[in-house]
Amino acid sequence: MSQLRRFWGQTLTRRIYGWFGLTILATLTVVAIVMSIIHASGLSAWQKEVNRFETFTGNHLASLWDRPDERDGLIDAMARDLEINARLETPEGQLLIARGPSCDCNLHGRTIKIMRQDQQLGTLTVCKSRRPKAPLFVLIGTLLFVYGVLWLASLKIAREIGRPLRELSQVARALGDGDLSARAVGAEGSADEIRTLAGALNEMAVRIEQQLRAQRRLLAEVSHELRTPLGHLRLIVEILREGGDQRRRLDDLEREVVEMDDLVDQLLANSRLDFELRQRQVLSATEVTLEAIERAGLDPTLLEVLDDCHFEGDATLIGRALANLIRNGSQHGRGVTALRVERRGNDVAFLVEDKGPGLPDDERQRLFDPFVRFDTLAHNGTLGLGLFLVRRIADAHGGDVIAEQCEGGGARVGFRLPPSA
């Protein structure tokens, strides 16, 4: 029993196949029991009809016993119309009339005693002229045939159900083992639910592959960017050991530490963006932008609200995105000239304008990549993670980023978010 249980429990196909077989067997068993009950009830009713037939025939023949022609005519009519074999004998066994071969009363025949009062006039033996088929064997054979057909059909169904699920489990196992190129490709002809599951699994695999590739690239770039301030710190330490200008070198040391601290802070913010629970609420675009200007220490008159509106978002993340835009305009755009809030279609747009040289059209798409380098930047030539975080925050809120050239020179950089419902 334990080996049979292990056999059926090895795969989903076998388990479904086994349950199908048991279900079909139980169903046919119930059908057979019901049909047997019906058959038994029918036999009981049939027995009553046979008894009535015997009583009627015995009484009728007794009334015609003294008229042989009419008696024999009745037996002829019975044999012809009822398709039976009949044999009429005296009590002593003398044959009076016979229609058809003799009957075996122990198997197929019925013996009717012809009585008049208490006197037996004769004996009529009747049986079917055609031997009836055995309904029980026909029933059993039919049930076995139906069971075989249904069980073979259940094998096809079990395989169709188990095959795509088995493939999906293999893809999931491959992804767990690190093969991020594994995809479910054999579920196109399956049911809608299986295709939906396969599509979701493939989409998850693509996103995981893209995220890991981006994380590896980001880690490599962060490692490269950290080497520069670390190298400066090592040089400052050597100069301090040789007795250089301590005040000036300490200022340089502080500046490098601040730069490294900002890089680490941006990196931590990027990693937390994937896991932290974003608390969305209805926010005022004017209030959020004004708060960002005040925290950056800029003149509030730089704020230009062309259309005050509300949107749903995480206040902390939106504040960080605006702070990164302001820092980018101050450090790499030679100063912020305006922070604008306006409508872009149905979306709410937050835009920071600077007075830098601007960006060519073919370089605007790279502006939001991590640690991208531009020769036109006013400071250091390399962007850090600030604008990269802006794009991730916008994506997390269902929005998009914006990079444009201002009419009078400079760049206009920002993001757009869908309004509140």
C-alpha cells in the first residue's frame, strides 16, 4: 500500500490520473448498484405479472377443457402472439398438443396446473421460443468498456494538466539555481490560467534579470566612484603627515567625507526604494515644492506654480526627488533659476530650470543613468545617483522623467506624475 501511495504521489499527472480512475470507478459502481436495484424491482413486478398470466391461462383453459378445438386454438394463439413454446399434457403425462420444442422447466420454462375446483385437468408447460440474453453480463461488459474508455481519456487530461505545470516548476527551479535566462515556452496551447501563470513567471524572470544586471552595473560604478574620494583622502593624509597646511587640508578632508557620505546616502536610498512600504496619500503640488525649496535654502520666489493640483504619492520620496533635482541644478547646471509646477496633459509636472549650457538632444536620454559622464557639466563632469533616483521614484509612482532644453539656454529637468483620482 505504501509503495502504491508513493507511486501515485510522485507527479501531479499520476495523482490526477489516479483520482480520475477512482472517481470513474466509484461513479460506475454507484450506477451499477442503482441499476441492480431497478432491475430487482423490475423482476419483482415481472413476477407478479407472470403469476397473473398463469392464473388467467389456467382458468381460461379449464373453462375450455371440454371443447378441445377451442382449447387447442387458444394454445395456438398464445404460441403465435406471445412467441412462446407450449406443451399441454394430461395429469398422467399424455401429450395433448405441443407447439415448438419442449421446455426445460428448471431453466427457462413455467408449469401451469389447470384446475377445476379441486380436480387437476392437465398441465401446460410454456417457455420463450427465443432464449433471452443475460442482461447482467451485458451490463458488466458495458460498464467495464465505459470505464476503460473514460480512464484512457483521463490519462490524456492528466497529461495536459500536468505537462505545463511540470515545465513551470522546472523554469522556477532553474531561476532559483541562478539561470535567469530560463523561460516557459511550452504553455501557449494550455488553458488561460496556465498561460497567465507562464506569462507572469516569464515577466518576473525578465524583471529579476534586469534588476540584477542593473545592480551589478551600479555596484561596479559605485566601487569606481568611491576610489576617487578614497584616493583624495589617502593623499590628504600623506600631506598632513609631511606637515602641510592643516586647516586647508582639513577643509579638503571634510569635503571628501561629505561627498562620500552623500554617495552612500544616495546608494542606501536606492536600495530602500525596492523594499520600503510606500505610504501614498493625496498631496498638494504647491506645498510639496515649497517645502523642498525651503529645505534647500533657496529663494521662495523661484517657485512658479502655473497650475496648482493634487496627486497621490509618498511625501518622503517625492521630497527626495525634488531635493535631487535642485542639487543637480545647483551643482551641475550653474545654479537654479526656477522650480515650476505645471500641467502636462493630465499629469502633474515638477520642473527645475538651470542656467547651465544645457544638453544636446542625443544625450538627454542618458541623463538619468547612474554615474553618467558629460563634458558639458559644470562640476566634475559626472552625475551621481541623484537623477537616477528621480527616475526610479517617478517609475514607482507610475510617472516619467523629463529632460528639455530651455528657450533662453540651460536645461529643464524634472518628472511627471498622474493626478489623484
